[in-house]
Amino acid sequence: MVSKRQADLFGDLPPPAQSRDLRISRQHSAPLNKAQSAFNRLLGEIERLERKLGEWHEFEVTHQKRVATDLVPLIRQIGDERCRLILLCAAILDGEHDGHKVKNTERRRLAELLLDLCHVYFDDVDEAASEVIAVYDRFAERSWSDEQHEQMATLRDEAYELFGMELPEDADDMASFEAAFKAMAEEHEETLEDSTNRPGKQDSKTGAAASDIKQALREIFRKLASALHPDRGNDEDRPRRHELMQRANEAYERSDLVELLKLQLDADQIDEGHLAAVSQTTLQDYNRVLRQQSSCLKAELEEIDSRFRMVMIDAPRTLSPEVVVADFDVALRQAEQARDQLRSDFDKLQVPSKRRVLLREYEQEKRDFEQVELDDLEVLLFGDDGLLDEMTPFFEPPSKTRKRATKTRRRKKPGRK
């Protein structure tokens, strides 16, 4: 006696031979119609996206381990070395290091170096050391606390002007500011989403398509829930039914049509022949679900891509785990060089003759850097196709011949005076 197969999604069609592939194959040499071809194409696209997403998720786990074991200790060492260098500068300025009297020019350069080191230190650490704050307050024109309050006030003003958000006054440090801004941004996004989903906001065509997608997923889930409920089988089959039911719940929650159809295959509810025989309307509903699922996967991949680009030194147009690894290795080498440079500067500052050379070189490098920034700004404003060059027609009569101001940035070659 042949056991009766469970009722499937597609009516009382006779089940063909079982297949574990969801792709629709040609029946009796007849070509696939447009909806069937789209179904197979979308299915292949989703499989590729899921495979790529799985590779990125697996890579993220190993990459975060490398960040925690290799980069984080280096960053902590850089902060410690910079703190040590700041305290040494303060000791020299106070005459407490070697008793050597510091001349006015050297004192000015050393104080500038100290303040610049403090600014970098404050930007890089989550919580500044109290002794560094005390040193900064002694040598800076304004205290670190006053600068923090002014910075927070500026950020509150910008948040209101740009986003219309009134951040609380008690957000007096960067961490609390970021937390408050994130909370208000999430609240604003929820309000915007509620207003978008309010009845009457969507046109009838979009609303009908969304309803068809929900109905298609709901219909499959109901049949799976009925077939896979743990109480429907014997005790030996209960663990497998529980596992499949859990997968069905998770797939339905994330609108994963592919996983739901695969579960129907596992539950012997459908096979490839059933998919080939479904109506055009049903298959079109499935294709809408697949397109939505594909868009969600692409969005998730774009989010991962953006997340890595934010911390990379040089991100190319197309990212891959191998590219991220190569860039991370460069970041590690640069961090090691920065730590070693701070240690070398610490040693040089302790010797008066080497200290004077170091301070002169630092002052010159600072001037060169500021000049490059000025040159870049000048090219941006006055160069060919610069901002002011583009705006000139709006301020000059059409008949007036204007002379373009151009300036080519020139960089000094190393070792050239």
C-alpha cells in the first residue's frame, strides 16, 4: 500500500520523482516561460549572494580576532608611548628632567610639540589619562574641559541645523553625545518609517504587491507548520521535526522564500516538478519575494563593504577579503612604525643636542605640511575648474574677458633646500 503524501502548496497535482534542486527544468522539451526563467535566474542570484555573504561573515570572525590580538595592543602601546612623551616634554619645560636650562626658542618649539601630541592623544584614546589632562591645562590657552564643552556645543548646534535634533545638554563628552545622537536618530527613523507605512501613503499597486508577497510566504509557512509540528510525529521523529520547525520559523521571520521552499523539499511536500506546474500568477508572486530577498542580501553586502571601507587605508573600487587582509597588514606596519618613532623621539628628547635637532625638524615639517594644505586650498579655489573659477560667470558681465588664476602645487623633493 502506497502511503499518501502530505498536501502540498500547489493543489492535488501528482508528485513527480523527487529532486533536491529548486530550479525549474524544461518539461517535455517545452521552453521555460518568462516567469520560470526569472525564477531560475533569481534563485541563482540569491545563491551567489548568500555564498558571498557567508564568506564575508566567516572572514569577519577571523578578522576581528586579528584586530583584537594584533592591532588593539599596538594602538594601546602607541597611546602609552605618546603619553610618556607628553610627560617628558612637560618635565623638560619645568626643568625637572636633567636640570638643563631650556632657551626661549627651544621652549616655544617644545610647548608646541607637547600641545600637538596632546591633541592627537585626545583624539585617539577613549578616556584620557588625568596626568595628560593636567599637563595640557597648564600649557594650553584654554583648559581641556572648556574645549570639550565648546566642541559639544558646536556639535549640538550642527545636529539641530542639519537634522533638526535637539540633543540634551548633559551630553558633555563624545561618548554620551554619540549615544544620544544614535538614540535620537533611531527614534527619527522609526517615526519616518511609521509615517511611510501609514495607510494611504502607498499607492494601490505597491500595496497589492506587498500583500501578495506576504500571502505567498504565509501560505507556505502554514503548510510547513502543519506538517512539521512536533506533536504530529512519533517520539523518534520529534527532534528532526523540531529542528525543521525552528528553521521554518526563522525563515518566515526574515521572509526567506528559498529556505522555505527547501524545507518543503525536506518535508517531501514539493519537488521540482511541482514548481514547474504552478500557475503563472503564483510564480510571479514568488519572483516578487525573490527580488525582495535579493535586494536585502545586496543591502547587507553593501553594509559590510561600507563598514570595511571606513577603516581601510586605501580601499579599491571592489573589495574582497584578500584585499582587506592586505590593507590590514599595511595598517599594522604603519602602527608599528608610529610606535617605534615615538620611542625614538623619546630617546632623542632626553639628549639636549638631539632634542634641538628634533625640534627644528619638527617645526620645519609642520610648516611644510601647513604650506601643502594652503596650496591644496588655493588650487581648489583658484585653479582650473576651481570653485571660484566656476562661480566667476555669476559675478562678471558675460562680455568681460576674465583671466584664469592657476597655480600648480609644487612639493619639495626630499633633501632639497
